[in-house]
Amino acid sequence: MSVERILKGKGRDVATITGAQSLEAVCKILAERRVGALPVMEGPSLAGILSERDVVRALSVHGAGALGLPVSSVMTREVRTITRETRVEEAMGIMTQGRFRHLPVVEGGQLIGIISIGDVVKARLDAQQMEVEELRSYVAGAA
């Protein structure tokens, strides 16, 4: 199963932010959208990603003053991306190995979506459940 299937299920509406926005403004977006990370865009290009971990790290270093900092000063710049053709198992491996909870999905240099570890786990569980049902059906038909 590819990441495309996850994107079809969750839609492609991706909230994005810019590096110039304040951490305070972006924290409100994280809370309102109930997401754990937001892609940071520089024009049409992915410049980084801001995760809850980045926010916590900034707060631990700068205290409440971190809320006035621009996103560009606290975001993760080295972003691992995948494509819609990436297999879900491969995405899970990338996330596990890199300790990432979110992966932007890019196609032709353009951001087309983002998946979370929760999306990946749900897709794997759904696939396993379908496999179990197929096996039950096969066994019942053979009996």
C-alpha cells in the first residue's frame, strides 16, 4: 500500500506557515488544527517543518520569550520527505529510524500532503484487518 491511499483518506488540505510568523501565532494554529507539526513554506518551496518538539525546545531555552521568535529561528530545516508512491512500510521505517512523527509528501518539488505516525499505524492496522477478513473468508469457503 502506498502513501497515496493515506492521502486519499485524509484529504490534501495542508495547513502551512511561513518562517516569518511568530511562534505564538503558530502555536495557535497547531492547537486550532489539532496537529503536531506544520510545514514551513518559503514561497512554493518547503523550507522546513515546525513540530511540537521544536516549540518545547525553544521554550526550554528561551522561556516565554520564545513565543515572540520567528518560526525560522526554531524550525527544523533538514526535512525528510516522501512521495505519494512511497510504500507505507517504508514511511514507517523512515519515521521510526529518524524518530519523526510527521513526513511531508512532495511531488515535483511541491508539497501535496503530510502524514503522521498515527496515519501510518491506522493504514497498517486497516490493511492487516482486511487480510484477516480475506483469510477467514478463504478458510470458511474451503471448509
